Amino acid sequence: MKVSIQTLGCKVNFAEMADLGDRLARAGFTVSDADEQADICVINSCTVTAQADRKLRTMVHGLRRRNPEAHLVLTGCHVDNPNPRVSAVPDVDVSFPNARKREIFDYLASNFEPAAGGGSTTFARSRFFLKVQDGCNHRCTYCIVWRTRGISSSEEAAVLIERARQAVADGYGEIVLTGVDLGAFGRDRNQGFAPFVARLLHAIAPARLRLSSINANDITPDLTELAGAPRFCRHLHIPLQSGSDRVLKRMGRLYRRRDYLEVVAALRRRSPDVAVTADVIVGFPGETDEDFADTQAVAREAGLTGMHVFRYSPRAGTAAPRLGLPVDDPISRERSHQLQLQANDQRRAYEARFIGRDLEVIWDRRLPHQMRGLSDNYITVHAPHRDQTLGSLATVRPLAASPDGLLCG
Ligand code: SF4
């Protein structure tokens, strides 16, 4: 049986599906992210924005059209969205809420026959995404995720370290730690996040370690210290959301503009070339031109090397729509456009600093004419094919810039 796995949304979804893919492959299924001729399609969904909901519906309709006979399994935050108009996706055969996601393996293993020639997977075979934590105890006013994922809970450190060690033994060159609220890892077990990261970093040598996303208020001095350690990827994704204290307060975020800038400055003192990327929301209710200008200023001052710019969309079940003062669509569109241009300029300027300098990349995709790699400081690098192995680390020296990263000779 061929299983196609499709993920939308965050790295946590990706980590969960990489784990499912591995388990299915060990049980004899043929797993990939391509959907052609799949007998079973598993979709791990997102509901963080209205756009994510639309993407899911388009994906389900497309899969149905291309694979009318396939068995469609839907899981993820969309299934848990408390708004029934959103969570009803027609055309899937079975759906699993987040709390029952682990049951998908048993469901498939007991209802479908594995492939005759043994299992295999091509899904997520270069970097190993390790989910260490789920759920969130915060109440950001724009966010539905804390309702779909429940309260914060962490996996046991010793089990995680063993899983990461095994991944390195299997050939993975990079471990990516993921969690819905990653910085909350260990709090429910009275353990600290930074000591866990230090243990893990030691255990996975010679592989490198990356954090997927962490809030500014969770970046402690001991974590900042670790950010300069060898094999700790020089990249942190620190959601900004807004550069205006007024808006941050209305969003229910736990840091302010100054905290954010101080955290980034401390990281740069420890690791001068560190890449800092961020999520930013524009058009949040009540966001004025001055608030938006603050966001642009903080993004500039923090030297953000990449931004995911989202236009705010009201979600049923969240507090933000009740705050009033919605921002008109054309205004939020224009702000999104402006910030995207700024993001591109800042990204290119950062990447240009590494032309002619050595970078450590992990080869993460074999393209028809090139290999694609990702540097420790989150720059996409393309190089001609030269027997590179997916998932292996290599040192390269980029020679030129391209629209989507740097090029090697
Ligand atoms: S920290 Fe805020 S935005 Fe992130 S999952 Fe929790 S409630 Fe949502």
C-alpha cells in the first residue's frame, strides 16, 4: 500500500508526520509526500488562519480529484477547531483530532495491507524533526491553537535523547526541536529547557541542533549562552508579531518591543552572525500607521534575516475579534506588501555577507539539476550534483547570490 503524507502549517505537524512515516515504513508501507497513485492520503492540517482553512479545502478537493479511490485521513488542528462550520471538511473518509493522532498508525496497520516488497519512506529524510512538547498555556488573543492543542505537556527527556541519538545513528545530520510552545518544555516536569538542550547537543555529536521557534520571553541567559556553542545552528526563529507595545499588549504577548530587541542583541553578542527570523502579523485590530511603523522599525533594528508576514484574519473562538477596530482590507494588504519588501531586502543583505565564506550545509533536497542545502544560519544554497548524500553535512563556499539563496560553483 502506498501512503502519501501531506502536512500544512507548523513544524510540529511536520515532526508528527515524519514520525508516522517512519513507523509506517517499518511496518511495510511505502511512504512519500507525492500523492500520485496513493492508496491512502494522510493530511495533517492547520487552522491558524482563514487562509490555512482554505488551503486545506483546496488540498482535499485536489486529492479527491486526482485519487478518487484513495482513503483520505484527516488530522490536525483543523479537526479540533471548535467552530463547526470550519471543522467540517467534506470528502474525507475518517478524521482524528489531535488527542487521537497517535492512533492513526494502528488504524492504518489494522485496516490496510502493507506493500509486498517491504516498507520504505522518502518523507523527511534529511533533517530529523523531534517533537518534544505539545500544547500551550498562553492565551494570545489571535490564536486558536491553544484550544486545538490543549495544555502544555513535555515528553520525557531521556526518551527524547535516545530518539535523537538513534536518528543520528540512522544518518541524520541535523536534529530540529519542535513544540507548539517550545520554550515551555520541561515546565510541567519541573525541568529547565536550556539544560535539556545542552544534554541533547552533547548526545547527538557530530550532528547539529536547531530550535524551530521560540518566544522571546523564553530565551533565558543560559539558552543565549548555548546559542554560541559549536553545532548549535546559528539561527533562531523568534516570533515578533508586532513591534508596537500597544499591539503586543492587545495580542496578549508576554514580551515587549524592548525585551525583543534586548534578546536579539544578547544573541548577537554571543554569536555575531546568528540569523534571526520571525513571524509578523499585520492588520491586527486597532493597528495604526504608527504601530505598523514601529513594527518596521523593530524588524530593521533587530536585523531580522527573514520574516513570515501574515495578514490578520479573525478566528471564531478567539478574543481578538471582540477587541473592535478592525483594519480595512486594503490597508492590511498594503502593510503586508511593504513588510514583505523589507523582509526580502533584509534577507538578501544578510545572505550577501556570506558570499565567499565557508558555510556548513545539510543537503536536504535533490532537484533535477542541482542539490539544495540549508546552512546552519538558515540560508538556502544550491550546488551542482556531485554525489552528495541527502541528510549529510558539508562545507561549501557560495560564489554568488540568486533570487532564492546562494549559489556554489
Ligand atoms: S504562544 Fe500564543 S500564539 Fe503561540 S500557540 Fe500559544 S497561544 Fe498560540
